Amino acid sequence: MAAVTAAAVSLSSPSASKASPSSPSPTFFSYRPRTRGASIRAQVSTTDTSAVEAADSKPKKVSKKQDEGVVTNTYKPKDPYVGKCLLNTKITGDDAPGETWHMVFSTEGKVQYREGQSIGIIADGVDKNGKPHKIRLYSIASSALGDLGDSQTVSLCVKRLVYTNDQGEIVKGVCSNFLCDLKPGADVKITGPVGKEMLMPKDPNATIIMFNGLGWLFLGVPTSSSLLYQDEFDKMKQKAPENFRVDYAVSREQTNAQGEKMYIQTRMAEYKEELWELLKKDNTYVYMCGLKGMEKGIDDIMVSLAANDGIDWMEYKKQLKKGEQWNVEVY
């Protein structure tokens, strides 16, 4: 996913549902005799009638997510929706290593989306071959009602990509710089929405933000001046201390008791027993977004904890994924 602004894990809680063994599949044979003009197709089933009936009557899986009525790909690259930039403001400090901007676009209610989906952006101009730029996907940073609460806008949180390549040249990400440089009133070509992986759970008591259960956010950044939406998170903690927790991992400023840099997995390790107990519940949902290394670090934490309960963590995680309780977008 292009331009995810920070490695963040929002943790709620899952439990593994046992996978039932699948019924044996019918076997098909195709037979073509050498007689010219004749063709015979034979079908042989290795299952009896009762087994086939049982397979046909097997209940379909019911999604645990709020996926009913979810709209995808309303607007495609060849026919994007053209909105306008209403607001674009930098939300990181001047001394932060990199800039992150929060921007709001008008949609007139025509780009309907759900929390957890993404939209595509087509930057103005053409590429080196003279063709329009390809879309870049960005996670939506507003609720389905939008920042203004009227279902007429969509917001993004974008980190400006600037780096030096092996030849010593400064390279600027095409789309992130286009977005971060937008002025209010400028047109924005939008595609989508897309994605169902990060949709919220149906259960109103699920352990995740914006529900009656516990919402626990782990947010990783390089410096404290890079922290995102800290004021909003502080207000949420004050308003609902029993329902919202947030822990920061500031890698260039914090260390753990062993003197190791404080990454997300390092911070989570400090709560590993509590997190494992949550993960054993059937209404905990994990939403993870960031670098691949973060997920591996969390796997390393959970392997031994699960083993203490006689559980194979990697197999258990597969069950969490199957049950839509382990939701990951890493790159």
C-alpha cells in the first residue's frame, strides 16, 4: 500500500475456530476415443450420494466484518472522480525526519466508502514515457462520515517520500509529493474505493477502537515530533479511559530495559502476557499496517507464549486470519 504514514498496530482480540476437514472432491475423467467424429465424456464420482448431499448442505461461511453493502471500484483509472482539495496541513513537527500531511477532499457523497478501505490517487502530469501516472493507493484516514461528519468528504494521511538513490540523486515520490503540495481548491483525481481486508468487525463489543470494547493502539514513529494525531488520542483517553489505550514506540528516542531501540514489537513485548490473553478470546481483532519486519517481530513474541499453552502460534495465526480476526497490510 503506497505511503502508509507510520507503522501502527491497532489491537483487539481473536480466537481460533477449528477448520473442519473438507469432504472428498469428486474425481472427473475425460475420455476421447480415436474414432473420428466421436467424443465421449465420462464422469466418475468417488463420493456417494449422501456425501454429495452433505457437501451441498454445508453452511456457507458468514463474515464477521461489516461487509454488507460495501462498495468497491465505483471509479476506475480511466474514469476517475474529480474532487477538490479542501484542506492540506502538515501534522508533524519541523524537526521531524520527514513530513506527514493530513488532507481533506470533497466527494459530494459520490465516493462512498467504509472505515478500513483505500482510495486511489492519480497524480497530475505524465511519466517518463509520456503516459498518465498510474494510480497509487492510500488508506483512508477518515470515518465513513468524513472529517466534517456530512459524508461529503474523504481524508488521507500521507508521508512525503524523498530519498537519495545509489547514484547520490535526490528522488521524490511522484504521488506523495503531488498530494503534500496540493493547495486548497486544486482538483484531485480519485479512484476506488477498494479493499475489504481492514473492515471493522460487526461485534459491538469487540476489542477495537470505536466500539464498546477495548481499543488498544500501538503507534511507531522515529521521533516524538513525528507522532500523529496525538491531541486526538489524548482526548479519546480522557473521554473513555476504560475503552481506549495507546502506546507509542519512538525508535530514535526510547529504549527498553535491555537498551534496545523501541520499535512497535519492542513495546508490545512489554505487554506480551496481557496481549496473549486477549488473543485467546474470540472477540479480539488485530489490525496491522506497516513494514513486514514488524509482523515478524510480533510472531517472535507470540511463539513462546503460545507454546506455553501447547499451541503452535503460526497455525493459530492462520486460524485467526481465517476467522477474519488477524488483518494485515504490510509491505
